[in-house]
Amino acid sequence: MKMNVEWKGNMMFEGEGGSGHSIVMDAAEKVGGENKGPRPMEMVLSGLGGCTGMDVVSILKKMRNTIETFKIEIDAKRAEEHPKRFTEINVHYVLTGPNLEKSKVEKAINLTQEKYCSVSKSLNAKITYSYEINGEKFE
């Protein structure tokens, strides 16, 4: 896997992956940026959400559960001192669908967190999960 990241001036960088897709990252104006893109640490959380979300969708499709909407809300805490890494992350899945079964959603979430999501396995943080199915919350 390869990612090229190029400085675009001030605090802005553009990354292009081997897939040919690019992203822009920038800093807040108060630290010299122009606020033209997400922060690098936001990108890490976005990558976590995308990775685990793709796993859950794939697993639930194989289990013949229909997803109508799917949102992942991620809350994270960072260390006070540099390098200010993530110390705690909660991934909250919000799913709706006509035939989503609690046991199958739980299994999909367990599989992504324990086996498949390479992003979560790359992070040195305590990661917890919670979820909602059709408005009903589960811890």
C-alpha cells in the first residue's frame, strides 16, 4: 500500500493513494491553516468508521439482513500531552432496516472489532462499541 502526501502551502496537504483518489487535509486558521479540509486525526477516525462500517455491511448482507440506513458516530478522547494520541474511542452504530436481527448485528460488530477491521487493530486506544437498531439502543 502506498500514499503520497504533498504540501500545498501553509498547513494544507493533499494525499493521493494507490487507488488514485485524493484527500485534502488542513489545519485551523488559528494555527496557520486555511480550514480547507479535515484534520489528520479526523481522517484517522473517518478511516476507522469506513473500515468497520464496510465490514458490518458485508457481514449483514451475507446474513441476508437488509440495511436501509447506516450511520457511525465516533467519539474519541485524546491524551493531554504530545503526541496527543487517541486514548479512548467509542464507535456507535445506528442502523435501520426491516429485518435487522439483534443477534446478527451483534455478531457483525464483534467480527469487525475482533477479526476484520485493520484500522482498529492499528490503533493504540481503548475502543468500545455500542449500537442502535431501529431506534432501540444497546450497549
